[in-house]
Amino acid sequence: MARTTGTYRTGKVAGEEVRAFLPYPLPPKRPVLRIEGKLAEVHADAVAAITRLEVAGSMVPSPDWFLYGFVRKEAVISSQIEGTQATLEDIVTYEVTKKSERPADVEEVCNYVDALTSGRRELSSPKGLPLCTRLLCALHKILMTGVRGSEKQPGIIRKSQNWIGGSRPGNARFVPPPHTEVAEALAALEKWIHSDDPLPPLVRAGLAHVQFETIHPFLDGNGRIGRLLVSLLVEHWNLLSSPLLYLSLGFKRQQQEYYRRLDAVRSMGDWEGWTAYFLDCVRESADDGVTTAQRLFALVGTDRRKVFDHRTATLTSARLFELLPEHPILTLAKTMELLGATKPTAGKAMETLRHASILEEITGKKRDRIYAYRAYLDVLAEDTGTVPG
Ligand SMILES: Nc1ncnc2c1ncn2[C@@H]1O[C@H](COP(=O)(O)OP(=O)(O)O)[C@@H](O)[C@H]1O
Ligand SMILES: [Mg+2]
């Protein structure tokens, strides 16, 4: 389907002629986007997969049971799309040990988790910010704080022309709107998010993502904030009651297609093609989440029996075991804190879980030892290996 989705502004950057793209406000028009035929089927499949994910998330004792791992999985994969090398285990280990020096890659992923947490807090509290440009700037500030992002103007809408692909705006694959137009374009996006457009909310979350990427309001971090926006919208529009969907998995598996689909919206007005792609990524990620949840659930069931059957099992070791899904990496100090127990009691509980082959010591050191619930982390970390090259 061909339609025009914006206009080009010709201007000069460093003496060179540049054609910057200014998108029309959402929703897609002339013709309007219709969710019918094949698209309606893909949409129904995606919504059904999300519903299964919601059910999977509700079958466990604590609502935060999968949330801890799944949010971190999303943070790792979304950052990997942008080249981060940190692994899920790096992040979880860092969160427990809080070593003073924090590698930049780990910092980026931890910031992503913090930004998502902060966004959810704002949206759910009566005095918090609504979904608006100010909120996105606040989240960008959290995301970019630290070593690598500090020259990237954290929290600030860009004051210069940027570009995607190529070495300068003049030879870029895509040149987003001139910086003077960004505030207005974002205001229009915000207004549309709060309007009552009849398109289904999941489709709208996908459109909002493209629009955000096309505006590219920051000097860096646009991909991550744009994906975080989807996570927030999916929860805000009640498609899921917590951010269990690690959507970036679908984008990462079909990464070249992701860029092609974004391009095709601008160049051919192909909102239908984007929407089919986006919904397919949602379905794939949600299905993966369901499978992962089932496997983790089964694993914990089997391992729980191992704890009960162990001859040195105590109430404390049973309690510690139940905490593992939210704390798959532990130190003695962390265990003492979690259990509110003395060193000997905490140490004994950890020993029981180690003898039952549930916890494994991963440093090989005598001091500052770190213990991992390896089998659990292995299931959770699937598809989060860093991409070679
Ligand atoms: N051709 C394109 N049109 C619009 N957006 C694109 C295009 N290619 C890539 N993008 C978006 O730009 C993001 C990268 O922008 P960037 O500001 O570097 O974000 P981050 O620092 O999070 O990587 C990609 O993840 C994608 O969402
Ligand atoms: Mg980047």
C-alpha cells in the first residue's frame, strides 16, 4: 500500500545539502490503516500470545517471580541490538555484588532497568508524570547517565541535526527532522497517544514506536527509549499487567528486517508491512516468554522436591530456595540480608542448596564467593548470548 507519510526539508549542514524527513502526525491517513484480512489474523494471534503470557505470569506464587528475570532479559537484548556486550549473568551478578567499578556495558543495561522501573512508577502513581515528552526525557536521562552517555546530552532533546547510517547527514541512509521541528513532532505524538484512536492498542504501540524512531529526538539512545516506550504502552493500555513481554527478542532475531520495515514506512508509507512485522515480533516474543515461564516453573518444581528430600533440609533452606527466582545470584552477605539471618544460619542454608546441586559456587575463590542458581539462569539467558562481530 503506497501513501505519503511526511515531507522533506532541504537544508544545509556543514555546507552540504541535506534532505531531512518530517513525518506527518499519526494516525496513518490516505488511506487509513485498516486491521482486516491477514492483518486481523496476525493481530489476533499476537493478542492471544500476550494473553497466554499474562496467564503464565499469574500461575506463580509471587507476581514478581518472572518479572525480575524477564525485565532484565529485555534490558539485555534491547541494549544488545545497539551493540552492548554485557550478558544477563553480568547484570544479575553486578546487582548483587555492587562492585565499585562498573563496566560501561553493564552500566547501560542497569540504567535501562532503572529507566523502565522509573517509568512504571511515574505512570502508576497518581502524582506521577503521564506518558509525555517530559517523561521520555526523564527516562533518557536515567538511561544515558554515566561514562559512555555523558557527552550525549542525557535527558535533552537534540539541538543539532542527526542521521542514521553513513558518516555524515549528506550521505546518510536516513536524516530525521531538523532539530527545530522535534518538539512539535513529539508534542503531536504525545497528543495522539492520549487521543481515542479506534485502532487496537497493540497496533498503536507499534505505530508510536516507528514515529518515535523517525523523529529520533535524542543524540543517542533513541532505539532503547523507543522500545521502552512500547513496554510502557503495553502495560499502560492494559494488554499486560506487568512488563513480562521481552519484545526486543523478536526485533533481534529479525534485525535487518526491523530496519527495513522502519525505512519502508518513510519511503513507501508501508504502515501495513510494519504492523504485520511488529505483531509477528510480539507474538514470537510472547510465545517465547510463555515457554520460558513454563520451563522455569517446571525446573523450580523439580528442584523444590530436591530441597525437601535433602537430609539437611531446614525451614531456612526452604525459604531461601523460594527466593531464588528473584535472586538467582547470591553472596553470603546478600543471603543474610534476605533471610534476616546470622552468618552461620545463612551459610548453612546455602550449603544445603549447594549439596542438593541447586546452587553452584562460580568464583572458585575462598573469599567473596558468588553462588548461582545455574540451571535457572541457563534457561532465562537463552537468546541473550552476544552476537559475534
Ligand atoms: N532507517 C531507520 N529509520 C528509522 N529508525 C531507524 C532506522 N534504522 C534504525 N532506526 C532506529 O534507530 C535506533 C538506533 O538509534 P540510536 O539513537 O543509536 O539508539 P540507541 O543508542 O538506543 O542505539 C535503532 O534501534 C532503530 O530503532
Ligand atoms: Mg546508539
